[in-house]
Amino acid sequence: MNLEKGGHWRNWVGNQSCISRYKGAPASEAQLAQMVAEANAHNLNIRVAGSGHSFTPVVGTGGVLLSLAGMKGVLDADLATRRVTFAAGTRIGEAGQALKSLGLSLTNQGDIDGQAVAGAFATGTHGTGAKLSCLASQVVGMRLVQPDGGILTIGESDIDMLHAAQVSIGVLGVISAVTLQTMPAYNLHEKLWREDFESCMARHDELAASHRHFGFFWCPVPESRHLYCLPDLSPVSLTDKTADYCEMKTLDITDAPPMVREFEKIAYSSEVYPIEYVPNFHELEYAVPIEHGKEAVRAVRELMLTKHTNCIYPIEYRFTAGDPAWMSPFHHMDSITLSVSGGPGIDYWEYLKDVDIILRRYGSRPHWGKLHFLDTDDVSALYPRAEDFRALRRKLDPEGRFLNDHLRMLFG
Ligand SMILES: Cc1cc2nc3c(=O)[nH]c(=O)nc-3n(C[C@H](O)[C@H](O)[C@H](O)COP(=O)(O)OP(=O)(O)OC[C@H]3O[C@@H](n4cnc5c(N)ncnc54)[C@H](O)[C@@H]3O)c2cc1C
């Protein structure tokens, strides 16, 4: 056996864990393929852990748990087309640094850069920007290890297959490499300030239209910002309020050279996107059709100010353009994303359920990596290509080797 005796695994925040029978850490695609084939021959289920930054049970298995942390780096770079292929275990931050040295940048990134590239795309990870789609839409090709160890090469020549695989939550096979469409390197100019909630709502459309990236954190009480390690923006506040205000952020491409001032900086793209978090929150996040964004955030704010006054993690509010990936939360839906969190050890379930009830009214779709309440029927109702995705999954993996109980319920 190439596989080793398994053991305990837990995610970054510690709300998901499993004890796998075997584990494997391949150093190459060939080794990976051998391990998958071996697990399949022994009728074992196979899951891959990226960097464990999902809050949902999308990783755990009692079968074989693989880590691709030993499969990293640039495999190929075509500077003419700006297409770069990464080994699937490369972290987003490592991809950013590699692209910087090639004079390239990722089109957009999320709030952290510790995820594995394959792990980030697999759940539909996004940043913010009304005209920018989720990270998976940068994927133009990939190599997928199938249950028998065979390699499926996916590219734009089979566009349906590409759109199925861009956001796959790891149920179509193990991704060994991803090819990303990148763009010329750019610097971002970040500006931070504080603003009254009503003023933020009044300027919502204009700020989203006039900046490449705009998003905010709504803080119900002064302590809220500490829970997400947000800076003290009182010196650049446009409001006298010390509660019920928004921590605002815009990012725009600039030709200006790097600089750092308080609450403002210019640096290479990938060095500006990420912010710091500590593992003190369990997050739910839904993509809401953009036309309902303001109404939705008002409704959740009202819920927090009236019924759940002890729930004080900020609401994070961002923008993401629609994309064609079959299981993308943004599937043909320009969206805002609204996220809320509960604290570990606190019974926050009723609060999250109330938020879910509100956001369902708008036909919102959850982030696959963040807490949600979807069942089989909800997936079918919300995703027009859900049945096509399930049929493809069954065709590629008839024995369900790449499923666990959670994923079987959603995509079996
Ligand atoms: C602090 C924090 C900040 C975050 N910020 C954002 C944000 O700004 N925007 C956003 O959208 N999300 C955000 N997330 C969520 C996070 O981006 C997603 O959950 C992402 O999927 C995590 O990537 P990962 O590498 O940790 O993958 P994991 O959580 O380990 O795995 C995710 C899924 O991908 C599968 N997978 C991983 N690698 C492979 C592979 N090689 N082949 C097949 N399947 C694979 C796993 O089996 C699993 O199903 C954040 C999460 C945290 C904890």
C-alpha cells in the first residue's frame, strides 16, 4: 500500500473533524493517481483536504484523506496568453508571489490567501467587485484524477465539462493541476474609512459602480470590529456613531508606486487583498441577487438589533458578478454576498436559521464552504444545472468514491 495509516484531521477553526482509515500525501500526479486507484480497489472513499478553511463537512471521510500540500508550484506558464498552470496544492498566496515574478496577477482574490488553489475554486470562493466573478471563473483548464487513477484533462474545448468542474466541491475527482487565466500585474490602491449605515446604503450603487472593489463590514456594537480584527477607523470616520456603523473599503487599480499611509496603501495586487482573521468564528454566507442586496442587509441588521442582540459579529457585505459554472453560487446571478458568524461554543443555530429564513426569500444561494441549511431539494430548486451535475458525477464516479454523507445528500 502507498497509503499510510490514517488519523485525526480537523479544519482551521475546529468545527469539522474526522478520523480517516488511511491518509496519503503524494508528491506528484503519478503518485496521486496510484493512491486513488489503490483506495478505489479497496472500496474506500477518498476525500482531499485543501487548507481546511471550509466551515462545512466538505472534507471529512472515514476512508482515505489526501493532502496535496506536497504538490505545489508553477507547472507551466504561457506568457503570451497569460495562462499559468499550478499544481493543485499551491496556496493562493504562493500563486500570487509566483505570478508577481512573472509580471502577472490574479484577477481577484478573497479575504485570505491561505487556501489551496484547488480548494478555493472548488467551493466558489470569491472576493468583492460588482464586475468581477468568483475565482473559479479564472480556471480555464484542469487535470482530474478519476477513481481508477486515470487522468481526465478538462479545457475550453468541452465548455460544459469545464463549467461543471470549475465549482465541483471535490466530487468529480481529485484535481491535480489547474490552469488559470491571469492578467498583467497591477497595483491596488486601498482606502479604508467608517461611515453611517444609512449613508452607506444611499451610496451603495455609486460606490459599487465607481470602484473595482467595494465592500463593507456592518458593526452592530463597538466590540464587533475586534472579533474580525478590523482596524480602528475612528480617525477616518464620517459619522459620530460608535455603534451601528460600517467599516468601508475600496480597492482600485493604479499606476502609482507602492506606498503605505494610515488607512491607505498601494502595493502589488496579491499583497493588498488578504486581511487577518483568527479562528474565533463559524460563518454562514449566502449570495443574494444584487437587486435585493440592500433590502436583505436591512432585514438581517434589524434581526440583529432586535431579536439576536447577543450576536455581534459584523455582517460582511460584498459584490460578485454572475458566472456560468454549474454549481457556482453566482450561477448567472449578479450578487451581493452577505455573511454573518456565530462564536465557537455559543448556541448560534437559531440565529443562523433566522438569517437563512430571511435570505431564502430572495432565492439566495449559500457558499459551499460556509454554514448553510440546504438539502437535496433545495439544491435542485436553486441550481438549474443540479441534475446535470449529479448525472455527470454518477457517470465519472458510479461507486460514489468521492462522496461523504454530506456530499451524498447534496449531490448523490
Ligand atoms: C478566515 C477565512 C476567510 C475566508 N475568506 C473567504 C473569502 O474572502 N471569500 C470566500 O468566498 N470564501 C472565504 N472563505 C472560505 C474559503 O475560501 C473556502 O471554504 C475554501 O474552499 C477553502 O479552501 P481550502 O483550500 O481550505 O479547501 P478545504 O476547505 O480544505 O476544501 C474545500 C473543498 O475543496 C475540496 N478540495 C480541496 N482540494 C482539492 C483537490 N485537489 N481536488 C479536489 N477537491 C479538492 C475539498 O475536498 C473540499 O470539498 C474563508 C474561510 C476562512 C476560514
